[in-house]
Amino acid sequence: MLTAIKQLLFLRGHRLFLRPYELNIVGVRSKIRKANSFDDTIHVFYTDENGNWKIHSYTATTDPGTHWLQEPLNNNGAAILKTGQYIDSYQLGLHRGKYRALIQAKPVTVFRDNNTDSTIDLNPQHTETGMFGINIHRAAIQGTTSRVDAYSAGCQVFANAADFTVFINLCQIHKERYGNHFTYTLLDDVFQQQQAAA
């Protein structure tokens, strides 16, 4: 899996970070795109002091839950992060002032789904770039959450609280070595097609 992700980053012209414990944070959006499900994956990989690659893969959602699809916070519609690489767009901070997470620090691009149904729509004619609070955080405070519901209004959200704790600890190591800036890359179902063909 790691080889396939690195190959796709190369094909897309995205950066790959190689220094020890410098995190590559890559979300993969499921081609199924079933609303309100944690059916996506966030992969975190890096090299150790000996140059060996390490990878952690976590169940997540890269889409808003049906709560915010049907009742968007923004008049233009619910935010759905567009695929791409967002260099240094995140930093460690407090999600909604409550707990440590990766919070948006630079503009990102989102699709706006404004028909208030429960279907995830990625309309290229309805995009917007800016500061929207598209954070990377967890769902419930403990255990594994099965439904997205109101946990995401467009954020990238971990289903399992323990997984998220491991992730934040890795982010702290990265911060101590390289500063408080993180790059997030979101890939679409092209990755899954490539994986199926391998």
C-alpha cells in the first residue's frame, strides 16, 4: 500500500517528505462516497532514523455527515474538501477550543454541496477557496464512532479516539523537529483503482 501511495503522489506532482519523522499525511476518499459513513482512510507515513518507512492507516471520513449536508453552516452549502495537496496548511492547535488537533492555517479549496439532501455532491462548478475551519480531528472522546452525523461539517475526522491520540503524538514529534506546520494531501478513488489493478 505504501508503495502505491508514494507512486500516486509522484504521478500527481505532489511532495513526499523524507526527513526522519517528517509526516506525510494522506487522506484517501472512498469512491463509494456513502454519506454518514467512516468509509475513507487517513494514512500517515514517515521514515525513522535509519531511513526505514513506517505507515499507520486509520479509518476516517473526508466528507461531512448528513446533519450538515441537510443543514449547512454556510449559505453556499456544506463544505467537502477538494482533492489535492495543501502545503503547510495545518498546525497543531485546539479544535473548537476544546482539544488538540490539526487546525487549518492556510486556505484550502472545498466543493459546496447546497441542495440539502443526504447525497455527497462534488460539483466542480461549485468550489470555494478560503479559511473554513476544515480541521483534522476525532469523532467521540473515546472508542470508535460508527456514524459521522454532526462530527464533521467538512473536517477530516478519525473514527477511533485511540488512533487519533497516536496520530497527535506523531504530530508532536514532527512539530518538535520541523516546526508547527503540516501538509495534508487528499486523494480520490483513482488511488483505489490503482490498488485494485496492482
